[in-house]
Amino acid sequence: MGGALKVAVAGAVAIVCAVGGYFVVGWVTDLQNKANEKQREMAKNSDGGQIGHIASLYDVLDRTEPGGPGLRGRQVSGPRQRQNGATRPIDVPGDKENEEDMEKPEKPLPIIPAAYTLEVESAVIPEGRVNGMISGTNFVADLARVDADPGGAQILRLIQGPITSPAREILIYLHPKAGEALPGHTWKITKEMKGGETPTVAKRWKSNPQYAADVKSFSFGYAMKLELGQLNENGEIPGKVYLALPDKEQTVAAGQFKIRTALYETEEEKMRAAFREMGRRR
């Protein structure tokens, strides 16, 4: 009896525990489900309320901002940026000062036609670039320079076209006295003057571009005014000229110029001139 009773009691306890465990598990599961549902509801209400509040706030700002809605179409999670529709320049310190200090490029002189006359007193030097006519063809000087002549003269060249093969050119052979410099010197030659004090002048032009240039010299009979300024720090000599030749074509050249002397020409400038000449020959 004692053994059978123990077995019966143990079985009853097991049954009771099983039934109780079933109801306990169900009760715990139900509590967990309710807790999860409550958390989801709270999270939903919290997110929706916060996002809705932000959206409402941005909508109010859009309606009250000058110039129309500036926030519509933006993500509510992004930073709010205001724009006034205009581009604001960025000021860099020193820019204005640098611009003022920079040397502005010199404007080219205008071309004022030269009037032909052999009366030097009535000859007028235009306030413009050297220009005129050479043997019936328009002439505009691209360059003025002084080159040394093997005979001792200083040749003032007023050149149109390449230096080594000008299309048109005026040459003035100057012979300064011993100790006399070209800068600051003036010449006034009338058609009646002859002799050593009268510089030889020449015109050079191409009747046909495929052939060598023609040259014609004059030692008297022409009218000329020539004024040379002082040499500046750039190696330039400013000048003015009026020259009328006694030819049937009424060759004339007059205006202002700046001489770039070979003495002050840098190696870089010489190389550039050589490259330009090579490009023209191609």
C-alpha cells in the first residue's frame, strides 16, 4: 500500500503541475502580447506626432516666408535653408587694391589720315598712329624700331608687316653728331635743304607679294618733322613724325609711335619675333 500510494500522489502532482503550467504560460504570453501592442501603439503615436508637428511648423514657415514657399518639397529631416534668389559675391580681401595696382593695357592709338604737303610749316602730325600712303598703297605702321647701319647711321624704321620682309616701310637714316644721343632730339627738314645735315630717307614697298620689295631713296626735296622723346624704363623712345616725299604717288607718313630699340630688346622678345616670322612663312 505504501508504494502504491506514493506513485498515486506523484502522478497527481504531475497532473496538477502540467495543468498549472499550461495556464501560466498562456497568461504570461497574453501579458507579453499586450505589452508589445502597447509599445507599438506608443511608438506609432510618438513618431507620427513628432513628424506631424515638424511638418506643420515648416508649413507655417513656408506660408509666412517672403517670396513664396521656400521649404516645400524639402525633406523634413533635413536642415532648413533660406534663399533670397540672388547670388551674393564673395569679397576677397586685397582684390580691389591689386586691381588698382595692376597696370592697365595701353589702348591702341586711333588712325587719323595724314594730309600730304611738301610745305613743312603747314604739315600737321596727327594725334594717332603712324599711317599714310606709300606708292599709292595704304600704309599703317605696325612697329617702329632703330637699327644700326654698318655705315654708322641709326636707321629709324616704320614697318608694316614682318620685320624681315615688310610689305611697306619708311626708313630714315639719322646721323647724330659725336656725343649726341637720339632720344630728345628733333629734326625739321624743308624741301630746299641739302647736304650733310639732311638725312637720307627711303620708301620700301612690294608691288607683287611674291617678289622682293622695291626701294627708292631721297636725299633732298622732301619735307619732314621728327621729334624723339626720352628713353623710358621699358627701353622705348616715344616719337612723332611727318614725312612727305617728292614722288608722283605723293607718299606720306605721319603720326605717333614708340621705338623699341634693338639695344633694349630682350632675348625673349627676339625669340617671340622669330617664332612669329616662322609662323608667317608656313
